[in-house]
Amino acid sequence: MRFDVISIFPELIEGYFQAGVLARGRQRGLLALQVWNPRDFSDLPHQRVDDRPFGGGPGMLMMAPPLLAAIARARRENPEAPVAYLSPQGRPLRQADCQRFSHRAGMILLAGRYEGIDERVMAQVDEEWSLGDYVLAGGELPALVLMEATARLLPGFLGHEASAQEDSFAAADLLDCPHYTRPEQWEGVGVPAVLLSGDHARIARWRRGQSLLRTRARRPDLWVRRQLSVEDIRCLQEAESADESGRV
């Protein structure tokens, strides 16, 4: 999969790809990255890319010509890729969206700065995505979040397919269950006995029940739209019973 990112801070994007799973995915040829700096497409003095908004108001806006030129160049290099603008006004980015993105050949991500971008650029934008109802200094962090959340869903990217399949939200908008590793005892707190039992069916039911309990407690917005299966109800009842009795 290829990501083209349009940003006036290419070092922020490139730097994040120097370590971790994104670096390994890039080295293995599963992921390609190209960053386009709008300043390289500006014919103004000092490669200027911003100006004051018409009608007044605080701050500066990113100008249309350099952004549109950068988008056009990225489209030539990645012709099948949709252009996505990272903005607080966009649709909330969810795991299901990233799953859908992972089937694409590529994406072009536009990271804004200042007070935003000239509205005329939006004619070349196919999608608009937001991380949440808050404002950041620019679109680079949201772009990085989108790329990592999508890339880790690519076949073979993590090395262990179950790693992505068992994440929070991967199982139909359920939060992940609790996890434990060594030591078995730490300051009087032990690992749930079921995880040491070797009974894989029982462990699977416990994990499912814990995911259901955790989602109900922490994310009521997800819980209210969930349709419980017969197996879900069974796992939830077992988890509730163990919780009430203090057993694990």
C-alpha cells in the first residue's frame, strides 16, 4: 500500500516511519511512503504557502495554488488513490474505516496547518476524516494515526495475524479483554486462574465475557447498538457471575 502525504513538515512524517511497525513494514515492501511539501510548489518569495483570509479573522489560511499543485503531483504518482483531508470537521475515524482502507492500493493524505485551507481546495478532496472533537495544530498527527491504524491491518504486516484480529474494535466494536504476562504473582495480585488452565475453549469464553463487560462499562455508546448473540449472553453471564463472586 502506498501513502502520499502532503505536509509542510515532511520531517514529522518521515521521522515516525524510522522506527516501529511502520519502519519494518516499509523495509519489507508492504508499505510505501512519499511526502510532498507544498512549499516546493509555491512560486512566491520564501516559498510562502499561507495568507490572510478574505473578510478578516484571526490567523492565516493555507493557499489553494500550492496545495492543488501538490495534490495534482501526488495523483500522477498514485492515480487510483483517493484524497483524504484530515480535519476536525471530518467524519470520526473508526476501526471499520481503517479496515476498508487496508484493501486500497493507496491514499493521498492532506495535512493542513494554520487556521485551515482555502475552501477551493476541497473540490479535489474525496474524503474528510477527524480523530475527534478537538483541534490540533496540524493534520500530521491525524495522518500518522490513520496510516498506522490502516497499515497494521495489511496481511502479513504484524507477522501474527491474530494481533490485529483481537484488538479492541476488531471484533464488531468490542473493547479488548484484559491481558497478563509474567510474573504470575506481583505484590499479591495474581493472574486469573482460567488463563493458566490450558482450557482454550474456556479461555475464549472468558475473554469474550471480559470484552463484553468492559465495553458495557466503558463505552455505553458502543454497547447500546450491539445485538448480543446467544453465545455473547452466555459469556457475559459467566463473567458477571465470576465478578460477583470474586472468582477469576
